[in-house]
Amino acid sequence: MIEVRIASLAVDSRGQPVVVLAPASAEQGARRLLPIWIGVPEATAIMLAVAGEAPSRPQVYDLMTTLLDRLDADVEKVVVTRLEGGTFFAEITLATPSGHEVVDARPSDSIALAVRTGAPVFVAEAVFAEAGMPDADGAGDEQSQLAAFHEFLDDVEPDDFRG
């Protein structure tokens, strides 16, 4: 598993939001980016949480966080586990009074919840191998790499990642 962080939120040429994940540490191998297409509500929720802004009324992820708090449960981690037919799958691991629970979830929902709770996000190495975008030359600063990746997003479609 590779721990990741949100490198950016972008919009592709069709106006579809994309969350771009990158390894949290340079020690985890060559610079790679993992694009995951998400919905507009999920992108908005992630953006608000990353910016530290609170909506005027609780969103579903705020409600989820409140419910977990009331049930004395914590989000231990989020893992993007696999990619099947162009669809990413994730799991949320909860620490509850009765033990650990693993819940199947969409990556976008999992990431939105992780950002709110401060839980780490991981991606299976096989997912990065299949859908990650390696840095072509390994050089350049992060901003120039992200700029090049955003140019790539202008021409790519989600179907390009279907096996």
C-alpha cells in the first residue's frame, strides 16, 4: 500500500471533476499521479474540507463524521483497493468499540470522509501500476509536473482507463 495525499482537484475537458492523488512521501518510489474521476458534489465536499471551510448546513460527510463520533468510532484509514472495468473501489477501516470494521465505499466518498477526519489515505500498488501516471522524466518541480498532468487531462477520457 502507498500512502497518498491529494495533489489537486482538476476538471477534465468535459467538465468532469478529477481528484489527483500522489504518494505522500518521495520514499515511496518514483513520482506518480493517480487520477480518479468523481462527481461534482463529492469534488465540492473534498474542496471545502481541504480548504478548511464549513458549509452553512452539514453535508452528508459532516453527518457521517458526527454519527461516527456519537458511536465512538474513528476512521482509521481509507484504501483505494482495486480497479475493475474502469471503476475504482475503496474501503474505509473503522475503529469501533466492538473492534475493527471494514466498509466498502466509493473512493470519492472515502476521500471526503478521510479529509474531514484526518485519516490517512492509501492506494494499492496494483492500482497505481494499472492507472497511475508516471512522471516521464522524473525531473521538474511539483508545480510543473501538475501543470503537465492538467494538460494531459484536457485530452483524456475516463474510458481510456477501462481494461
